[in-house]
Amino acid sequence: MTDPRAIASPAPRSAPGPSPTTPGLSPLVPVLAPLVVAAIVIGAVLSRFSTVIAPPRLAPVVRFSDATAESGLHFVQQSGAPGEESPTTLGSGVAVVDFDRDGAPDLFFVNGAPWPWMEAGTGGGCALYRNDGHGHFSDVTEAAGLGGLRLQGMGVAVGDFDGDSWPDLFVTGVGENHLLRNRHDGTFADVTEQAGLSGDGQDWCTGALWLDLDGDGRLDLVVCRYARWPREVDLDVAFKIAGVGRSYGAPAGFVSASPLVYRNLGGGRFADWTDAAGLRNLSPDTHLPRLATLGVAAVDGNGDGLPDLLFVYHTGEPTLFLNLGGGRFREWVAPGDRREGSAAGLLGLGAAAVPRALPGSELLGVLRLAETAPGSGAAGMARLPARLGVALLDYDLDGRLDAFSGGGRAEPELNRFDLGRRFDGAPALYWNQGETWTAVLPPADSAWAAAARIRGLATADFDGDGDEDVVCTQNGGPARYYRNEQRTGAAWLKIRLVGTRSAANGWGARIEVQTPRHKLSRLALPEMGYLSQSDSVLTFGLGEDARVRRVVVLWPSGLRQEVVPDGVNRMVSITEPAPGNP
């Protein structure tokens, strides 16, 4: 338990950040301005280490085991109509959700299903797996009332939209989305229509994000739309690969659509807030919505303490929208940014907001896990094959976030051609040395080679041993559970936030873990990946430190709270002081 003398005192919010048109965002210029490749996925974490931890000389040996079979996970993603319609190429995601609040991270898998115009088949349907706390899972889909949830699913976002401290789910798909309210008894209720979130039958929705955009303590919702997708348009265009046959359509073949922003009105109701929020997201060239939005992540782009939004696309550069307060946003454009270039097709970029040393600023960067030109690397990374999924985790608990990636294009036939890159490949792990990244690839004959078409990635400590593990989905293949077996002996601390004045999960709070040697700071925000979401519990690797002096939390409400843990290698739950109880 934590020290009952925990201190809570008011703390003023940071002053408003610089104007989007001023050079005050200069740390972002080298990050966003030169992006000339397609942004396929995003896993976003905004972190800052006040003291840089000196890296050891050699990267730790990779010790992950494929524990899928023994874990009880037997989910298989089904696209519904492989080789025919474009939405089937993107796959679907996975989310970590402790739906029964027993402290063990459970898993929700999004799935495809046979299309309505096809003959009904077996399989398909989303799935919920309950974790016993030791990395063993049981399928509770039917018991949770989710057996009938069958759609051409894409992404999933976890958040407590009604403020009852129980996690709810929002599932995106082609032609339909679903809001699933947690009923506190192990079951979910579909409240999409009552909430006003039914959407449009021709919307092809992808990533989604829960976040308190206007500071009222309620979670609002951002939904990415890849395109307006009538099936007839897809099938009428003869997308081809020479010598192979029909292929999947490029985004330019469809009608673009802006993201949707829904403001939480309370009482389980939402209202369209897209225009008022300033998130129409129009292209400066065509003045039409940007094509093929795949994901959105929350970052603090200018250090003012307000969550900004970073959108990524199938084609074109990521775009950053700064939070002006009151639920309104404005796009930030780098000085001199001509917005050139794009890359057609699923040719792989994993964009992740990750720690990078920027003197005098937040440690903010966009890690591009693909080359910007033939033969060139990015951010100190080795050249990669095409990648879709990206997840961030401190796999060796040294205090720095590392990167796990994987993915591949839908048409394996592309590997016959010498295009200078591979379109499949086993997962890859990149060790963060503080200033550079080192590829620490597993042996080619390892169990990792079994997963070659990774889409969604999510991280959590599924087996309860302190370090984070990885679960991934594959397009048209089985999910994989990679258990972290590092055993470095490094200490750790997990932190779960409970908001009272702020949003229930404390998103937007700044956490600082103070040890005898270091100050580790992180902004608590949803950790989003490609169509996926990782655990909301934050894991701080302590490296060689074996003691935490204090944990300081700066809540979005303006309160400053100090907590003294009674040890390390444990979970600490920190509850924001309620109104009237400073």
C-alpha cells in the first residue's frame, strides 16, 4: 500500500503553447517536415527522462518465447473475402482490457466475417479472452454476450466513457461501428444506437481513440475513416499486379473522408463535434479530406500539457493538430513544409511517437520504421522490410522504451519480384540505447518466424512477472503470444491511475518516478498501435535502481499529488483526490 501521508496540492496548468504558425515548435521540424513515406501505423507514447540513463555496451539477448499454444489463445483472424475487396487487406486489431477488474490484463480481438452478400460461412466474429493472471487465457466471448458481434472489423479502442470505472470498448469496421458498455458483471451491452454512434453504412472506419478533448472530465471519441467505400467501386476497378492477377485497390481509387469527432455529453450520449473541433483534416492541395486515415494518437506536441492529435495515413505524411483548449484544434505546419511525396500501396511505415533526446524540449520523436530512400535508414535503425504493426515496451526494464515491429503485405506473390524490399517477415525488436537504436533480431529459425503478416500489436504484463509481453494479430492467420523471458533482475514499478476530477483513467496526467539516480517522467495517454491498444497500466523499468523515493502525479485537473510506494516490483494504484478532499 502507499504512504497514507500522500500529498496533494494545486498546481497551475502550463501556460498555453506557442502558436501553430510560430517557430516555437522547432523540435518537431526535423520530425514531421521531412516525412515523405506513407504512415501505416502508429503506436504513440510521449515520454521524457529528466536524467538520461547510460546504456550498457551490448544489447540484451532477445529472450521471448512463443507461448501461444500453452496460453489457450486460439484466435484466428478471418478477412471475410480474401483477394476480392480492399478492406480485407488491412487485417484487424487487438486491445488489452481488464474487463472484469481483477488486475489481470485480458484480450479483445477484432475480426472479419463473411460479407452479407456472400454465403454464410463458419468462423469469424470478435473474441474476448479472460486472463488468469499467469498468462493463461480462456475464451469468454459467449459468456460476455459478444457471440453475435460479427462485422468486417478493423480497430478497437478501450476507455471508460460513462465514468463508472469499468472499461468499455469501441469497435470500428466497414459500414458499422459498435459501442460496447461494460455491465460490471462480465458482460457487455451494445449501446451504439442509444449513444448516437451508429455512423454511416458506407464509412470504412479504422483507428479510434478515447480522450478528454475539452477538459470536462468525460472521454470523447475520435474515429478515423479510411474512405467512403461502396463495394461496387472496388470491384469495378481492375486493380492488377503484373503476372499475378487481381490485386487490392490503392486509396486514390476511393472517396476520401474526414475523421469523426464525437463529444461526450454525459448520460451515455454523444454529439458530432467534427466541425467545431476543427478536425476536418483537409488537404492543402485538393481542399478535400485527406485520403486513407489509418490511425490517431495523443501526444503533447508543444509541451503545454494539453493532448494534441497526430494522424497517420496510408499515403502522405502524418499531420499534427494542436489542442487550443475547449475541444478545439488547429493543424500545425512546419515552416517551409511543401508537403511533398507519398508512397502508394501497403509499403510499410511504422510511425511511433517515442523518446528521443531533444535538448530543452520534451523527448518527442516520430520513429519511422522504414527507409525514406532506397538503402537509407531512419532514426538509427537498420533497413527494414515492410512493416505494419509497431508497439513500444521496455523489454529489458532498463528505463528506455524499445520498439517491437512486424507486418507484411496482403499479396505474398509480391515477394517473387525484386523490388528491393521484402513484403513479409518475422517480428523484429529494436533496443533503445538512448540516442540510437540497435536491431536485436532473433535467430531465423526461432518461433518468431511463424508470424509473417502481423497487423495489430499490443503489450502488457500478461504473466504477472513484471516485464511486458506482446500479443499480435495476423491477417488471415492465428494470433501469437510472445512471452518475455528476459530475467535481467532489473527492478520495476507499475502505476495505475484513477481519476476523480479528471477522466476516470487519468489520461493526460504527468507521472514522475524519482529514484536515487534518476527521474523518469511519462505522460499518461492511450498507448495506441495499428488498429490496437496496449495496457493502460504504465510500466517503469528502474534499471539498476532498487528503490523509488516518490512518485509525483500532475493531474489534468491541476492537482499535484505525491505518493511514496512501500517498495518496488509491485503495482501502485494512485487515486486523484476527490473534489472537497485536497
